[in-house]
Amino acid sequence: MVRSVIELPISDAPSDAELKKLKDYFKEMPIGEILAGLKFAKNRWSAKDAGTLKVGRKSIIQKEVHSVTTEQAQWRLKNWKMMIANYRRRGYSYPTISRIKKILVQKSKKRK
């Protein structure tokens, strides 16, 4: 096995534990996998830095119910089967859909 040495300029000095992890990753994983992971991490960091990072179920639910009025929530609940079909077409899981419905029920009960 050929051993190579890589020198990288970094913004912060890593701790001993972080340095050990980095050495382990480079020793155990192929370079292509490490580069793919770094590309993902960079894209995620850029999106987080720009404020556009939206991941996970919570953000999906917030996107669906954020600016829904009481009347809109009532309409969606009356036409729930159609809404389920739309949500499934978008790839939402049933637990996500049930959480959306729970919030819509809460919003439909609110009166101005």
C-alpha cells in the first residue's frame, strides 16, 4: 500500500479527537467516498449559511401549513381525500400527512 501525505490549509486547528477521526476516515475509506461526503457537507453548509436549508419532516409540515387561513384549513379538511392524494404524489409519508392534518384541525378551529 502506497502512503501519501496531504497538507491542507484549514480555518481552525483541530482537536486531538478530531485529528484522530480524520486520520481514521482517510485510512479506512476510499478517496472517492471522502470527496463525495465533503461535497455533500459543503453544499449543506452553503445552504445553511445562505438560510435556505430546509430538511426533514418539520420543514415540510411548516411549508404546508405556514400561511393557511382558517377558511383554507376548513376547505382542506373537507376535501381531505384529494389532499392526501396530492401529498402522496409529492412523496410525503403517512406520518407527515397526519401531522399536517393535526395542525390543519387546530387552525380550522381558530376564529378571528
